[in-house]
Amino acid sequence: MDDTLHTFRSNALQWLEGDERMFDKLSALFLKNVPQQMAVLSAAVAANDLQGAELQAHALKGAAGMIGALEMRNHAAALETAAMAGETELLQQHFKALADYVAQVTEALSRT
């Protein structure tokens, strides 16, 4: 198993009380929903729609937490904070970091 996926699974299973089937279900939901969420976030960031970016970043933060992708959750939280503060330059930077990490998470989960 990929080290990254092992880390996600280990993190998530701590709060899922070892329920592997639930992790698999949450991973499938992540793979189904996150691409659309990222597309909406990308549009919001491109349009400097701070409220839209904040809402999508918050949703992605939750999705990341559900599968134990703590670094992704941190990137989404930083983007959410930048949006709340109206920091459009930081918003762009955090979006890039989040998008790169989402790609890594998606690739790791897709290999299962």
C-alpha cells in the first residue's frame, strides 16, 4: 500500500473506530465529489468570489478530514482563512497548494 494512503487510512481509522468499510465508503464519496468541489472552488478563486471560495474551502476541509488527509485539510483551512480575511493574493497561493495536494490524494485513493 502507498505510504500516503496508509497515512490517510491510519488517521481516519482512529476516529472511525477501525471501520475499514466506512473508510472505503468515505473514500469513494471523496473521489466522486471532490473533483466538482475543486472546479467550483477554482471558479470562485478566479472570480475573486471570497464567499464562494470560503464555502468550498470549508467543504473540502471537511472532506479531507473524513478520509484522514490532514495535510489537505490544513491547505483547505489556510485557503478558507485567506478568503475570510479578503486576502486575494494568499487565496491564489493557497488554492495552488490545495489543488496540488488534492491531486496527490486523489491519485493515492484511486489506486485502491
